[in-house]
Amino acid sequence: MQADRRRINAPAGGTAPPTFTFADHPDLLRRPTRTRKPDEHRKIFLRTGIVPSASGSAYYEVPPAKPAPSTGSLVPTSSSLKITCTVHGPRPLPRNAAFSPNLLLSTHVKFAPFATRQRRGYVRDASERDLGVHLETALRGVIIGDRWPKSGCEVVITVLEGEEDGWFGEGREKGGGWGMMSVLAECITVASAALVDAGIDCVDLVSGGTAALVKGEGGEGEAVVLDPAPAEHEVTAACVVAYLQSRDEITEMWMKGDAGDSTEGLMDQAVRAAVMSRTVLVEAVKEGLKVGGDVQPVNGAPKGGEGKGKDVDMTG
């Protein structure tokens, strides 16, 4: 693995401080439970235009669940999501590059070293490259590439705080990669907002949604929940989709685990979660356009109200 010799790298182990509990009260530290309804999404904060030097940018955050008052612990029961996205381009390709009739899109997803309890390296690993491939597939079906010939666009996403794969109180690193699926859904949503902020033509706003098949209380039965937090559930299968609501199309889908006969229902619930995320995405884009102040109204009237407006037919 490639290493940066100019840095003093921290230990490769976990970086989270230890959490202690009293020996006579072991129930103070227990696995969190879901307080939301199965079809309820977590609250989302989304804002565009946070990086002035980039062509477009956006910031996405999902706050963590508050610990129960009875536990007496200040440690959040589940992790939060904090993601930044910057778009650079469209830029002209180098002269020695081959001619391309469409826009060349490249995506880069990187976790900050402190994003998860298990410290990340400075060089992208296989999971981060896999997320970049999924994100590129989701965005490639949205951008109208033939309007930017011989040009390139780069989407850079930095995960400041990522979703954990399980509950930290188990005392071991739980695999499965369930937290990566929630991160991918949020990366799709924040990248769509950044592309709109950059002024790149798209057929529609694309939003990401996640649904999971989890075990019931006591391990009996299974149920489908929207926007799962791996710390709150024992996940059996999960599905992530990138959904275009106005065109009723899915540009990317990633399913993991054994869903059995619940495959179609899991996909439908993931689409439903994407529709919920789209409502926040639309409001954030509208707010960004109002703050910019240089965008004309939809009817084509000038900014000062002078002149005759014309109707615009929206196609596609």
C-alpha cells in the first residue's frame, strides 16, 4: 500500500475514546432502539454554495440520534452523516486528449481519516473506489453530456463523518458494509445538488434512498424499514437506489444480502426513501437560486420586471 512519507501517520487502530460504564449498572450502556416509524426518514440538512472557489458545491448532514435520558451517557447512540461535495468543471480537455463528443465525468469519494471509529488511510481503499464507481453510474444517466463536447467534469466528495456498520458497544468491529450503503445514498443526493449549483444541464434531480430488511425484536420475524441506522438494527439485506422522480427511472441500484421474497418490496421502499430525500433536495436548490439572485424567473421575464415574459415549455 502506498504511504505518504512526509506525514506522521497516526496508529491504524480505532481513534474513538473508550466508553466506560459502572460494574453494578451494566444496563447503562445498551444497544439503541429505533424511535422512528418504519416508514419515517431521518431529518436532513442540505445547503449549496459552501465552497466559493468551486464551480458548484453542497453540504449534507444527518444529525445523530439523541441518547435516551435514562442512560446518563453523553455519547450518541448512533453516528451521524456529514458529507461535502465539490464540482470542478466543465473544463476543456488537454490538447493531447482524444476527442470526446460527450462530457467526461469522473467521481472521487474519500473518507476523512477521522470519519469512522476505525481510522482511514490517506490513500483511497477498495471500498472508497467502489463507492466512486457506483456514484459515477448514478450521475452518468442524469447529466446531458452531449452539450459539453471535449470537456471534463470532476465530482469530489469528502465524507467528514460516516455511518458505522454496527453498534460500538458490541466491543468489536462488525462487518457487512451496511453503513456504506447509507453513505452512497447521501452521496448521490449531495452530488445532485452540487451539479445544479455548478449549472450543469441535467434531465432531472436525482436522489438516493435506502431501505433495509431487519430482524424484529428478539430475532423473531423480519420487517422493512426506511433509512436504517445499522446501530439500531440487525440488518439482513439492504437496497440503495438513485431515482429520478419526474421520469420514474432508476439510474443505479445496489442490493446486498439475502432478501428472498421481499426483494421487490425492498426496492419499492428504497424508491420511497429517495422520494422523501428529493423534497429536501428541491427546497435546497430553490434556496440556493434565491441566494444567487442572478437567475431569471421561469416565465422568462427580466429581473427588473421590464419587458414581456414568454412561456417556456419544459420537456423531458
